[in-house]
Amino acid sequence: MLDVIRKGEEAWEPRIYSGFDPDLHTSGLASVNVRLSSTGRKRICGAWMTIIKVPARLKGTRAAEKMCHEISKRSEVDFFTGHFATVEGQQLYPKEEDTRQKLVAVGNDLIALALVSGAAAHAFIRHDVKTSILLPREWKGNIKKTPQHVRAHRLIEAQKVTLRLGDKFCPKEDLVRASSHAMDALCMALRSAGYTI
């Protein structure tokens, strides 16, 4: 049951929206705390993102296996909790000029990546988080990463909320330093919460 916070005549319900952007070596996880009012208003109250890393020397299914273990460890300490989550899924987009060899290589990479997405989705689901697995085109359309990341950061700043990367404040000039996977996860969380970025 959700806690309801009353301010004057308006009731506010807290919601946590999360996003997970998989990678074999640097996955991104983000959460946005939103308060929804009984009159339909919403306000971001907190935003957090982190990076889950595994050694670059690991390749293919060995990297996926290690990333799945890292996700499992973090799910034990409530990293994968909240109310709603979006996990990015995978799809092969073949081009006419792609050789069979290239398609097999890309397909095998996507299979390994799908293991990571599955582990993240499972981590959310085992904490009773309503979880969606969306393809990149489903959650962001054809929007390029950098402009979307800048708009997400502006939205957070406009609501006077501190964006944190791990346990540190993440000012706009540090977005370049922040993993694109962590920023994609933040964008997924914001879109899941109903924000246009």
C-alpha cells in the first residue's frame, strides 16, 4: 500500500520509476522519485543513477554472466525496487549490405545482452515492481542520445532536484563523464513517469 502525503487539501502519493539500460560491461540503472497529486499534478522529488561495471577483458556470455551476478548482488540490497520499471530489450536491425558473418556476430552479441536484460527484469519483478521490457524504438523513438540526455538533465534542474550519480552530485557539465547507459536509464525512468524528453 502506498503512503499518502497530505498537503492542505491536496493528497500526494509517492511513486518510484526506474530504468535499466543493459550493456555487457557498463550497464546503467536509474530511479526517479515522483509525487502524484490527487488533482493530477506531478513533481520530481529525487533522481539517482548508477553504473554497474564488469571487467572489459570478459567477452560475450562470460561478460553477461558476470553482469547478471552483479545485478543479482545489487537486487539483494534494494537497488531494483520501486513501483514501475522499464528495461531495454534487444532487436536485430539487419541492413541489406550486412554479410551473414556480421549478422551472426551481432546476433550473438544481442543474445548475450538479452541475458543481462532478463536478469534486470527478474530483479525488478522479484521485488513486485511492475516491469516493462521495451525496444529502444519503443521508449525513445528516433531521438538521438545527447539531446535527450541534456533535456532530461534540464527537466531535473527545472524541478530543483539534485541529480546523483552513485553517491555524488552530477552537475550538467559532468554529463559527458556520466555513462550514456546511466543517462539512457534515467531517460527511460522519466518517460515511464510520463515526462516528455
